[in-house]
Amino acid sequence: MTSHKTTQTMKPATAAKKLGVYLEATPAEFQEGVVSRTELSALQADPPEWLLDLRRNGPHPRPVVAARLGISIAGLARGGITDALTTEQIDALKKDSPEWLEKERATQAEVRKEAVRIKEKNAEQEDQPRRPRS
């Protein structure tokens, strides 16, 4: 008996997510087909011009927009941003620096600070010897 090795494939939405691009902005042939792991690796290793352009100019998916603005995805929603944005729109938001964006950046900074504090506390507790139960 020989086992037949099947090629692992993924939906275009999954591949777009892994590539960090907005699916609706990708070429039709990408959106309509399936992407194999080999094809995904090839796209990551040697991106075609359309992928380079999308990464450079957008439109970008919300996780990328949030990261470029330094806030959470939930912060985007609280700020009223529900659609994909282009690099130009992201840059304009950074330049204008609306009040909601400043507030979300401050919130994100607090969240990061708290995460570091918890990580340090946990590391400290792991370093302490455990006492036997009585």
C-alpha cells in the first residue's frame, strides 16, 4: 500500500491573511482559486508586483491598519474605522492625530505596560522555590 500525499490548500481568505493583505484588493484569480502551501511560500519568498504594491499602498486589512497606527483592532472600531484603509489614509490619520487615536494609543501603551508587568511577576514567581504543602 502506498499513501498518496495530497497537497495542502487553503482558502484565498486564509492566504490573504497570512500574506497580510486585504482579500478584496487581490487579483480575481487569487480570490477565486485555492492556494497551496507551496504557492503561499513562493508568494512570500518572491512576491509578485501586485503583492508588493498592496503591501506598500494598500488597501490594508484592519490588523495591518491597527498595527501601523499603534492601536488595537477594537480601538479601530471604537474610532469608527471599519473598512480597509490605504497607506495614504493611514498617514493622513497619523498626521491629523484625532483625539480618539491619541486616546487609543495611550490605552494600547497601558495594555503593553501591564503585559510586561505581569510577565515580570510570573517570571519572578517561577524563580522562587516552591514550598512543600503541609
